[in-house]
Amino acid sequence: MSTYKSVFDIIGPIMVGPSSSHTAGAVRIGRFARTILGGRPRHATILLHGSFLETGPGHGTDKGIVAGLLGMETFDSRVKEAFEVAAREGMSFEIGEVNLGPKVHPCSAKLILEAEDGRKIDVIGTSMGGGNVAITQVDGYQVRLSGEYPTVITVHEDKPGVIGKVTGILAEQGVNVAFMNVARKQRGREAFMTIEGDHEVPAEAISAIAAVDGILLTRYLPKLT
């Protein structure tokens, strides 16, 4: 029995071809990672895994990821010229390979991004077909972000009260929490939280969350188009 939620799960997004999984999905992974970083990276190391590595260059996966990092949409005609656009805009990049293990989806990539101010993040993203993607890891934290919902991301001190204050701010703004995940590497150090909501989150709510005592980083990811 089919589990498609909508016709768009079948036909995928409006896109520059040739492949919804290897091209459109790659663009979306790049855009997702760009938003988590907080803007266009100064330098990107793009490591392709599995099918992305084997057939990705022929399907434009490498150009798709670069295009997404530059902020392009899946339907942007410039996707095919992403390398040249990156050179003009001053974003350097390198393409390599990585083996993320047999449990990781074959259409996956690891992106190591450096911002203009020197900050670095690493992100693992997966394309699941039809343009649908998931971010499964950020800086070593195991996450599951689909882009189907507006999402608030925080890195915060792992101490009592922080999560309650963040969810309280969202409640005050009328944002219903659909899904929430908190991950940490070590008790009492830092935690990585993702909150997916049923509604877009107002800018004032994001500012209020960023001002909460114990919040170290805040990012807002609008629903992917």
C-alpha cells in the first residue's frame, strides 16, 4: 500500500534535472546546511558517500550541493553553472569522498563548512528521493530534520530550565510544537535541540530565544520550498 502523503512525494519539486534524488535533493541539502551555518560559507568541503559518490557527478550532485550552499532553489537555472557562480561570489570548495558506513543511506554527503567569521560546522545530509531530504547529523549530534516544518535549532548549556523557557516563548507566540529532539554528548555540558512547529516562528520569538540565559546558538530554518 502506498505511503505517499501528497502528489509532491511522487513527482517531486520543480527542479533543474536530471534527477530528483541526486540533483534536487542535493540542492536542498546544501540550502539546509547553509541555513544551519547562518549564511553562505567561505569554504566548503563536500564529501560524497555511496551512490552520491558513484553516480553523483554525472547527475549533477556536486553542482547541486554547491548551488544550495549559494542559496539557489531547486528550479534555479543557474544550478548547472554553480561552480562558476561560486568562483564569482568568492566561495571556495573542494569535492571528495567519504565512507559513512553501511547504515547510512547511499545518497548522502558530509559537508564541512567554514563561515566568513571562521566558525565551522559539519553536517550529514541524505536525499531520499522525490526531492525529500533529511539532515541526520550536525557537529556529531544525531538529529532528524526534514525541512517539512519550520524548525528552531539551539545549542545550549545542559542545565535545568533552558528547554522550558524556549518552549514557553513558542507557546506565548502561539506556535504549536509538532516534534522536538534534544541530543547531548556529555551530561552537563552542551545540548543540541531541534523544535519543529506547525506554524512559522515570528522573528521576535527567535530573538527572545537567543536571549535566554544558557543559549549559545540559535538558528531558524523556515519550511523548505
